[in-house]
Amino acid sequence: MTFSLTVLGSNAAIPANNRNLSAHLLNANERFFLIDCGEGTQFQLKKFHISFQRIKRVFISHLHGDHFFGLIGLLNSMHLLGRKEELHLHGPAMLIEIINLQMEVSQTTLRYPLIFHPLRMDQYDLILEEDRISVHSFPLRHSIPACGFVFRERNPPRKVRESRSYAYCSDTAYSEQIIQYIQEVGLLYHEATFMENLAAAAADKFHSTAMEAARIAQKAKVKKLMIGHFSARYDDIGPLLGEARSVFPETFPAEEGIQINI
């Protein structure tokens, strides 16, 4: 059975250097979950031949634009393409107010039920539990309230045996508090906006360096680390990757379009 991740966007703040904004798609045994939805996400879904209508749930980590400005367009496209199946949306409480306002001023009534689940931004919380998967949110250390997510397979198929897992840590300063929530996951995504020579700037902006992401992976004993959310100042991400691998060798970059089997 499938448990795979497709990277749709890997840049921070603005699209640059042929990199789009934050968005990941997790296929958990044919249950499709979209994690963050930066501007241009629906174009990326089309580019990589992923049907909008297969997405069952959307998880938004926080309300900085590079993580959710693509959402209203995606919701509207689902509507225009005739979606009837309900869509579940998990995000900060104010997100539904933003969506409702956009729908109101455009005089749009969605053809499908949009079911909103507000996140508790300050605690570890079980937000979804189904027969095959559980999802928890947990607080990150950022300039506005932000959550990470950890997806863990339940009742894995016999041929897999070991439960597969994926943790998504979007915008966050270095924080060992998150280690307890992501222990030993199969794949950790952790933002790595800056190189170590800009560690002070990273801390000031509540972001992390590539080396700090690697330290978290090492301390959490994860199997593999994927870094992303790269600053537009880096055309070449090779040096960030090199810094991370000096601490945690099992590191690779978020490259748009790659599909990782977890």
C-alpha cells in the first residue's frame, strides 16, 4: 500500500529561482492530504498530474501568506470543476473567517460541503484518527501561532509491518520542544531557510538554519530528513544541503515534483 509524499513547493516567502511556495501532498494508502497551500499550488498539482478532487483533507500550518494564499483559488477550482464530495479543512481559527469573506464578496456558494476544523495552536492534539492513519498537530516556535503535523500509519499492511510516518515542521525557530512529538518518524520535513552564517537573522525571524534542522533530526532519531523553505537569496541550495549533511547525513532537499516513498 502507498505511503508517499510529493513536494509541490519549496521556497520561502516569494516564488523564486524556479521554486514555488510551500505545499506538500501526502498519499496515505490512497487518502490524499494537502499540507499547506502557497500561491500556485493548483498549478503544481496540474503539472504533476494530481487530481484536485482526490484531496480529502487540507492542513494549513499558519496564516503567513506563503503557506495559504493558494487555498481560495484551489477551493474555487474544485467548485468550478463540479466537486460534490465534502472537503475537510484543518487550520487556525481565523482561516474560516478569511474564506467566508472571500466567498461572500465574490458571491460564491460552494457546490460541496467544506467542513472546517480549527486547530489548537498551543498544544499537542489528535486532530484525525481513522482506521489507517492518525494525525496530530503540535506547536511550533514562530512569529505568529503555527503548527506542525505528524502523520502516522495505523494497522499497516502485513507486507509493510512497520508503521510509516511523516512529520511536517513548517516555519519555526530552532526548538527542541518539538522532538517529543516527532521521535523516530520515517521522514521529517523541517524548514531550513538560512545557512549557519545567518543564524542570528534566522533566530530574529523565527526561522531555522539547515544545520539546526539537522540537529533536530539527529536528536529526534528520525530515519530521513528533508529540508526546504529556502530563502530566495539561495539560487544554489547545495551549500545548505552540505551544512545539514555534516550533522545528519541522511538529508536530502525538497525538490518539486519528487515523490518520496516513506
